[in-house]
Amino acid sequence: MSISYGRFRLAMLGAALGFLATALAIRAVAPLGSWAEQSSGTALYASMTWAGVRFLAPRRGPYAAGGIALAWCWGAELFQLTGIPAALSADSLAARLLLGVAFDPVDLIWYPLGIVPLVLLHRLRVAVPGRP
């Protein structure tokens, strides 16, 4: 039994929204700026990015989807070194959510921690015949 790509994309949209809801819930209870709030938000941002890649490109393999998500996260983090995201974020919530504000080298470690488990789950799912 195979799942349609349309239904799969809908599931990935739901996953992204679930990661966002989890991040917001943690932010609501964890002290602002705390280790828990910061690290979970970074890892869940990466998880949301992975789900976004799967939504936009459901036929991508697990390693390609993970690599694209990680490249986006690391690229956005390194782009923060330029100061451009901070300037854009001052006037735009969307820019703040997509690009962040300030470079944090620890985030470079948290991004893979939000993506690798999903790549492994994706890999196990792909191993089942008829699954996207």
C-alpha cells in the first residue's frame, strides 16, 4: 500500500507545524534566553526546515533532504555574520524567523541534532516498499 505524494506533503506540513508548536510551547514555559529555550528552538527550527524540504521535494532521498536542510540552516547562521539578517529582522518578523538575528556558533551543532534523527527515520521509512 503506497501513500500518495499529496497526502505525504500534507503530513510534512503537519510535521512542520508540530515542530513549530513544540518550539512555542517550550518557549512559553522555559525562561527566556535559557539553555533549554535556545537549544530546543534551534534544533526544532532545523526539524521544521527538514519538514519543509520534504514538503517541497517529497521525492528527495533521506540524505539529500537532510543535506539540503542542514545547508539552509548553516547558511542562514553564517549569513548572520554579515549583519544583514539583523537589519532585516528589525523591520520584519518573517526575516527574523527565517534568517535569525545574531550568529551563535553553538547553533551550528544544534542544527544537525534536529535533522539527523529525522533523516534516520526517513531512511527507515524509505526502506518500506511503496513509501515516499
